[in-house]
Amino acid sequence: MSSLKKKLNRLNTDINKAADRLLRADDDLVDILSPRLREMRQNRDRLSERIENEVVIQYSPAKEVRQAMERLKTLSEDLQDDTHPERRRYVFQQLVSRVVVDFEQAKQKGRTVSNVTGGQIEWAACGCHTLTIGAT
């Protein structure tokens, strides 16, 4: 356990003891002790935030980035592989959540034809990114 975490645990213990003493203190001492307890809690909160920030700073995403880059390389290879169309279909199923295609219908030589006017592709990763194609 790091020295900061030990200090935080000690502060929590001191705060709990002080709160117990405050509950048993005479009314005329509460006004004197309350600000001190509040100060202890603020110090504890600052220390806790410092520990959280330290953990974030120590986190290094290098391994995750390396794995993602390797996965992108194999994904690219899978997409270029013409010998296994089922593999390509699987890859696209993993990438794309939904496809919306917009059509415009028109009469040509006595029959109705549908012309693509645009559409949207929603990525499966989070469902929040949309690629818009053409005018929708």
C-alpha cells in the first residue's frame, strides 16, 4: 500500500474518532470542534483526489494501443482476403450496426424505378457514430 493510501486511512480513522468525540462533546465545544472536523474532511477529500489522479497518471495505454493496432492490421488483411467472403461478411457484421439507404422513386418508360439518393452507416462499436452518404 502506498504511503498516500496509508495517510488516507489514518485520516479516515482520525475523522471517525473526532466525529465520535464531537457527538459526545458539550454543546459549547461543538462550535469549536466542528470547523476542525470539517477541515480534516476537506484534507481527506483532497488527498483522496490526489490518489485518484496519481493512479490515472500511472496508467499507460501503450499495451492497449499496440493490441488495437495489431487488430487493425488483421482486420485490414481480413477485408482484403477475396478467398473467404464469409470472413469479410463477418468482419462487416462486427463493424456495422445498421445501414439506412434513402431512395427516390421516379417513373421511367412506364415503370417505377428507385434511385439511391444517400444513406447512413451506423458503426457497431458504440452506436453513436454515423457516416452520412449523399443528401439525406
